Amino acid sequence: MPEPGSNRTPETGAFFQRDRQWHPPAFTPGYKSSVLRSPQKALVAFANTLSELSGPVFGHAMLGELDNDLIHNFARSGESAIGERIIVQGRVLDERGRGVPGVLLEFWQANAGGRYRHKKDGYLAPLDPNFGGCGRAITGEDGGYAFRTVRPGPYPWPNGPNDWRPAHIHFSVFGHGFAQRLITQMYFEGDPLIWRCPIVGGISDRRAVEALIAPLDMQSTIPMDALAYKFDIVLRGRRSTLFENRPEGN
Amino acid sequence: MAQSLDRLKESPSQTAGPYVHIGLTPNFCGIGGVYDNDLGSTMVNELTKGERIELRIRVLDGTGTPLRDALIETWQADAAGIYNSPAELRGTADPNFLGWGRQPTDMETGVCLFRTIKPGRVPFRDGRLMAPHITLWIVARGINIGLHTRLYFSDEEKANAEDPILARIEHRVRVPTLIAERHGDTYVFDVHLQGEKETVFFDS
């Protein structure tokens, strides 16, 4: 049910069909891990039911003060993470171009040297004792969000004999309907490793790759403090229910 | 030329990668002190209405090896079949049940456990009732776009037989891939990413 006192019309329209030519397919052999983990049979399609249209709500109350500050949220008191200080900010929009409020964004990344705080990561670059690598935010009324972090380093990974990931930040995006659920990665403008990456290379349309590259945003920088990158995210849009009738058996 | 439709394209998906825990279950992977607890790790409390059940889920690759770096999210209705969501217009859900869960697969065994309640039945678009089910969303290294499937219950034979989504599956031999087997209060569900027993995945 809508929140008491809310004058926002509940959204109940079906989501636009996902363009699976735009997303990477399941099987992208250049990215070896996909070979044994990709379904081979056709997906079974059906129109959204309430199970796909609905989704949980995450309130701003769950956020801690430092949740969107990766420079400080794992650091010892009075210290901060090492690396290029950056602001990442943007909006979450739907395919109609409207800002989507109340979206839970969770981010994770390697430290400035390209090392993750994870027991599966054995890269020789050192851990930063003041950097955990996770953060989160919930979008405001206009779909806007921002967080502070250090620019992650690129790193080698065991795929080909000498494959390197471009610098990137992982984003988990939780919109209003469970069918909007999305995980993606943000890349940095000008990074020559983007076009050499087998994971990025799973996307066939160059414009789709470009939609994941955040430009430097000088207007959002903090002088003498931090550079800024803009990263907008687009979630599936909803059909209008205005002229929809629902006869029995539809 | 004609006017532009002014539509945007959905952001393309990229794999969650092997370090998904850092972002989504940091306490599980040893990053303590940033969040009080891992979101979605506890689904029920003592006041939640409904039959307590446990889901024991594994995700198996094309060789039958369980994934030990996957992450599963679940979304379900409450015991009365009401979703705890603004899109739910039929009533108010149990305030002690959000209906959403998130768990990583165990890094050694690949087993993923959810303690939840059995959901009630939710109507299909035409008002017919769907069988009780839980929506699953699976991400991992090597999975380029999150996989959507459903878990149905082996002790709901009659409801399953009239479920409109299960009825859509042309190859009837594949329907059992969506049905979790009941053992006491535990439902066991193996998701096969490939092979003869490949689980039915949805595009909805």
C-alpha cells in the first residue's frame, strides 16, 4: 500500500521489455568464467505479474552518516583512505527520462592500488588499512545521489595471460520493482583499458559501453579537495496504465 | 524524419564479479564496522506470521560444481499472499515481514540458506491465483546479467498444476527444475545453469 499521507500515485504499470541485444549475452567466451555459467536454453518470457512489478522499499533511515563516504567509513579515527580523492554523482532515471527516487545504490571497488579487501584477491598491491571498499546511498526526490571515494586502480586478473580490468566501481541498483534489479560497473573517461577488457567486450554496441563511462565533471569538483565524475544510471521504464483496461482473461 | 521518442536505454548489465560480497554482504566477508548488519540477512522475527521454512539453495555450473561465489536475492509475498510494496494495492502486508532476502553462497560448500516463511498465493494478471512461489535473482562472477527464476514448492501439487506461469513452459519435462523438494521444514533447490537439468530462467 502507498505510504499514508502520500499523494504519489502508486506505480503499477508493466516494465518495458528488456533489450537483450543491448545487454551482454550470457555466453561471452572472451570472458572465460561465463562459459560454464551461462544458460544455454532460451529464456521463458511472460508479461510482468505482481511478483515482478512489486519490490521492497528501503528508507533513508537505514543509512549511516558515513555510508556514502568510502574515504572515511572504514578508516581509523582521524585518518583517511589513500588515493585520488573523487566525488561520484549523478541521477538514476527510468527509460522515460524521469528521475527515480528512493533507489538503493550499493557500490564496491578496489583500493587506489587495484586491490580488493577480500580473501579471494591475491594481487600483490597492498591493502590500505583505511579502505574497506563499500558504500551505499538512496536517491533523492529527483533521482540524484553522490558519494565520496578514492579512484580505484586497474588490476590484472586471471583470464587471458595478461588481462587487466580498467578502473571501475561496481554498482548494485535496487529500483521500485524487482524486475528492475540491476548490477553494473562504472568506468572512467579516457581509460585505455576499457576497450581491451573482455568483460566490457561482452557488450556488442559501442554506445552501450559508452553509457557506462563516467565523464570528468569539473563543475562538481571541490576545489583543492576532490575531482568529480558524473554517472547516470537508467532503469527499465514502466508502461502507462492510463488507458489500460483489464478484462477477464487478458 | 519524425520526432524523437525521447526514450533512454537501460544501463547495460555487467557481472557482479568475484568480490560482490564487499558491496552487498560486507560483514560476511570480514569487512566489519561499516554497516551494522548485512542487508537482507534476517527475513523473519518472532512476530512474523506464517509457517517457518528454510530454503537450502545451490547454484551449479555446467560441470555440476556448486558456485561458491554467487549471491542470491529472494522476493516473496507474506503468508496471506500480500507483497510489502507500494505496488501492492490489495491490502497491507505483515509489518513484520519485508519479503526480501539476500544471501551469499557458502565459500566452501556453495550452500545458500534462507530462513523465511511460506508465502501465500498471489493473483496472476487475470485474477487467477498463482501457486505459492518465491522469485530468485542470481548474480556471480561469470554471470553477465542477473538470472531470474522462481522457486515453487513440492507439497503444493494442486496449486502448481494450475499455475499460469508453470503452464507457459512448453517443455513439460523442465517444470520440475522450478520445484523445491520438501524435507521436514527445509526445501532443497538446486539451480542448474546448464546441462540436461538446466533450470528454467525467465525474461519478464
